[in-house]
Amino acid sequence: MYELIKTKDGSLTYRNTEVGATYRSLNGAESESRYVFFEGTQLKRWPTRWRVLELGFGTGLNFAVTCREALKAGVELEYVSLESTPMPRSLWLVEEPWKDLEFGSARRIGTVQLTLVDRRWQDFTPTEGCFDACFHDPFGPGPSPECWERDCFEWSYRGLTKQGVLATFGASSGARTAMKEAGFFVGSLKGAHIKREMTVASKSEQAIAEAWPWKRKR
Ligand SMILES: C[S@@+](CC[C@H](N)C(=O)[O-])C[C@H]1O[C@@H](n2cnc3c(N)ncnc32)[C@H](O)[C@@H]1O
């Protein structure tokens, strides 16, 4: 069910043969992760602590990339990730000690804390106004339509701080409309690798001022 693949930047991902999708881009798993989620949410704006809410832990690569960046920057990282269908932990693309965690409980190593919740986002309520970034990283609307609708973006809207930013590889007008309906300002950025666009969204227009505004008037 899980096929290991080496992507164009040398990093690894998996194909889920049951879903018929890869967890990251074949053009570069790690570079996509860094560009879309870490850079897209502009976590570096915050000098001492980064709080991340993720939809879709998958292989754990987004966590691994953010963890390395946090250690490099000398900031605390609090990372909460939702995963409806966890892969066997031996396959996760994270450093070994993280594989010991207990689902639903915070695992802390030094300045980094990971809470991996083995539930659907629909069955978990994030603490209100607590996250600087939301990594919106489910499968696409084909396999996971419920992750691209208004209710789902209301869920992330609830979790984010006023200046917090949601980032996603998704760029469909359906998803962007759902984000706007949830109350977000929505912006478009160039996508990773050969993709034309990706999307960022925030409660604050100013927080995504570097993005091309997408039907910004509400
Ligand atoms: C694109 S993959 C995530 C990739 C991952 N962030 C990484 O870096 O490898 C999408 C993940 O979302 C999960 N997912 C799909 N629907 C979900 C839901 N309703 N709630 C939580 N997770 C969901 C899937 O099981 C899958 O592991």
C-alpha cells in the first residue's frame, strides 16, 4: 500500500496505492514542503516560538522540515498534527526518537514539541486563536473533498491567531471560495516547482500582503 519513491531533489516520499496519490510532489518532496508550508506561512516572522497546526501528518516530512528550521533558528516549536489514517510509524520520514510518541499526547524533545492526533480534523477542536501557521495538507479534493469545504476552513480559521497564515498547495477556485466564506483574506503565490499557483490565507490582509490578492473584497 506504501511505495517508497525518490523525488527529483533527492528526498523521499511515498505513493499510497490505495488512494492513488503521492504524499508529496515527485519534483521534490522536501523542497515542496519547505517552500509551500514553511515559507508560505512565514513562520520566520516570529522570533521565539512557532505554533503550527497541520491537517495531514502523512509521512511527517513537513514536521521534519519545520523541526530542522526551528532548531537552526533557535526558536521553540509547538506542532499539532491531525492524521485520520496514520502510516506505520516505521515508515515516517522523521528522526527515530519521534516515532516513540503516543497518539494524542505531547512528545517533547528539547525545544520541540509534537502532538500527533490520530483523528480526522472533524473530530478535533483546535484551541481558539492559538496557532501562527496552518499547514493545510490533506490529499486533493478528489480523495478528500471534505478537506476543501467551508467547514474545514472554519476549523483552521478558529485555530489561527490574527496574524497567522494558512498555506496550501491547493489553488482551485472552489477551495479559495470556501476559504473566503470561512472569513479569510485569500492570496495567490507561485506554486512549488512547475505548479503555477498555491494559496495563502489569513484573518489579516496585511499578513499576506506579499501574495497576489484573490478576489480580496468580501
Ligand atoms: C498529502 S498527505 C500529507 C503529507 C504530509 N504532510 C507529509 O509531509 O508527508 C495527506 C494526508 O491527509 C490525511 N487526511 C485525509 N483526510 C483527513 C482528515 N479528514 N483528517 C485528517 N487527516 C486527513 C491522509 O490520510 C494523508 O495522510
